[in-house]
Amino acid sequence: MRNRIFICWIISASLSVCFAASSGNGEMPFAVKKIESAVSGGVYVRRDSPCDSTYNASSSVKVAMRAMDVKAAWRIPSVKFGSECDYDEFSWGAQFRFGEICGVPANLLFGKLNFSGSISKMNAPYISTSASCFGAVPSAASGITISLPGISSSSKPVSAAFSYKMTPKKNIRKFDLCFFSDDRGNFAQSICVNLKAGRKTQFSFSQTGGSFSVSNETAQWFSKTPLFPETKIWFADVQCGINSPFYTAKWCADFYSPGSRDFEWSVSCENELSAGWCGVLFSGFAASSTEIFTPSSKNVKILSQIKINPVVTVFPFQAFRMRLGGVFYREEKLTSERDVETNCKGGAGLHITGRYGSSRLTFTGAEKEYTVYSYCSFRAQWKPAFSVSYAVTGQEDGTAEKKKVKAWFSASVPVKNCGTAALFSAKASGSAVFEDGFSYGTAALSAGIKQSSKKAMYSYSVNIKYKF
């Protein structure tokens, strides 16, 4: 109740400030400048089971004003044909921009908002589990990122947020503040700073903290994950980053403090050293225990990770560039039986980019399993791309092998002008899997029309997916 009163008070105070600031110059802060509308629908047809074919639909409307944006989105998740739709999701949100009225670079948002950035990092504090031979390091620290609901956004609790983004100065490239609270009693704040040191070097720092309600009451009867009722979890996230011509890194430390259990922590680091045509990426992650529950009520099952990824550029020319890469990945994770198992992967790859496209060939191997993967894309009018992978998995008893071949392709129709400022686009894709005597696959087609003018923008899209 207190949070709802606080949210209403912020909205009322902001409206009063907007009207007071606009009364002196005679400009209306809520004059409509542009209306954007989008409608999308999809059909998923199953050949083996037509009764399980489904459809979905979504739409959104955005009204852009001088000092405010209002957006509403509605969607129907997948529903079987012939059955009643008893569930839909409606999201809405509004954003006030104080910079358009009084010159302060601050925004006030309320509604069913989307949150990402450091919040997403706390929900998944570990590094990537992919054994990619050509990885990259996210060099900049991030705070909380807030946005209005999109056309495909799921419904969120009602919340209010305030953000301040300072105009970049000479050495301070970024200074962001953010606060938010929702009607479930959750709240968080973050600060993010990006400093310039020299011509090509930048340092970044961010801090996030707050409290969320978490619970683990929905586990099945056979799950051995500890159950506990809804409780408050206090959390903090600290990130540091550096970006220079020779060294790029990002370090993160996350802290969790549930009221009924001990203090838990996790740390991760991602580093990249480069010198001329050679470079090496090395990353790691460690968690204090197997009892870490994130703000999204998920249990972190990974205990430790190590990844080493050397890369050598053989031909560094713009018209023809070839890179060789290797990777070693090791992790310790918790199984469904609450046992700790160790997994190791290794691989090598070749990546070629040129004037007419790019191609990649990789080999990844693990215990009783290896995969060969190839991918090609072309800089042509239709943007064709395709990939083929061949995987072999050994059985536990070592008597047989399971072979799997997967092929994928994609092509896009060039954007065409249909008159009256309308643009048409389409994309086709498909995949096929051949596995031990049987095969299956999917084919998809998507098309859309977008019409735009100074006062309005409309877009319509349809997606059709067929499984055979």
C-alpha cells in the first residue's frame, strides 16, 4: 500500500512540475507529435499433430509528445485452434522527459516497465557457457536499464522509476543514476560512471543494490532443491571495466543476503589481451555455495568456470581477413540430484571474412561428444545464409553412438518501396534435423509492411511457422 501511495505521489508531483514549467513559455508539454502503431500475428502448424497447432497475436500503440511518451501493448500467447483464449497480457507505461521542459536530463517512468542491465547480470552472474572460438569481452560496466513495454513484452508488476543521465563532459563520458520501486515491495538503485583516461582508454564503474521478494515454493515433489516461503533478499552488484587498445576487461562481484540464510557471493572476470595480430581471452567465475538464489528466484547451479580463448589473425586485410581460434572451457555445476559434476570442452575454429561475405568452421569436443559446425553468409541482395552441423554423442555404456545432422538457411527480400512512404520486407528461413533414422524440421516465413510520415507510423507483420 505504501508503494502505491508513493508511486501516485511521484506521478502527481511530476505532472505539477511539468505544468508549472510550461506555463511560462506557453508551450504545451503534452502536444502530440507522433503516433506509432504496430500489429503482429503468427501461426504455428504441426504436421504430426494438427490439433496442437497454435496462433498468437500482439499489438502496441505509442503516443509521442513533446515531454512525454505513453505506450500500451497487448498480446495473446500461443493458443490452440478451436479452444477459447482465457489468458492475455496487457502492458502499459509512460515516460516524462524533464529535459524538454526545464533542461534537467532526467526521466520519470511508471507502468509495467522492463528492466535489464545490471539486474539481468544479477539473475545470471556467471560467464557464457558457450565454447565459442571467437568470443568478445563486454568492456563497459552497466547499471539498471529501464524501458517502456514492447509489443512482445510479458506483463510486469506496476512500478515507478527515476533516471538521470548527465550530458557528457570532457573526461566524464557517462554518469547515470536510476531508482525504481514496484507494487510488490521490490526496489533497487544504481549508479554508473564512465571516465576517459587518455585518447583511447576508458574506465567504467557501476554499483547496484536493492531488495527483492524471492520464494521457492513451486518446485516439484521430486526436486531436491531446498524449499522456502517468500522472503526478502538484499543484493548488491559491483562492476568495473577498462577498455584500451591492448587490454579490455570487465570484473563483477555480486552479493546476496537472504534473511533466513547465510551471506552468499559470486565473482566473475572477463579479460582480453591483444598485441598486433594475436590475442587471448581468459575468463572465470566462482560462487560461494550452491544456495545462491537470484532476484528472479532462480538457483545458480554453476559453482565455477574457467575459459581460455586464444585467437590469431593470419591475414588482417580488409578485403580478406582470416582468423584462427581455439578454446578450452571447464565448469563445475550442480545436477538435479544435488551432486557436483565437472564438464570440460575444447575446440578450434577458422573464421574468414571478405568482400562478398563471411564463413566460419568450428570443431568442439567434450567427453563422449563432438560437433563440427559450419556457417556461411553472403553480402548479396537477398542476404542468404546457411549453416550445417554434425554432432556425435556416445552412450553411457560406450556401445553405440548417436549421430545428428542439422541444416539451416535464411534469406531476406530487399526492402521495397510500395508507394505512399510504405516499405515492404520479408524473410524466409528453415531448418532440418536428421537423427538416427528419422528426420524433422521447420519452415518459417515472415513479412511486414511499415508506413511512416511526420505524424504517424504504422507497421503490420505476420509470421507463419510449419513443423514437419
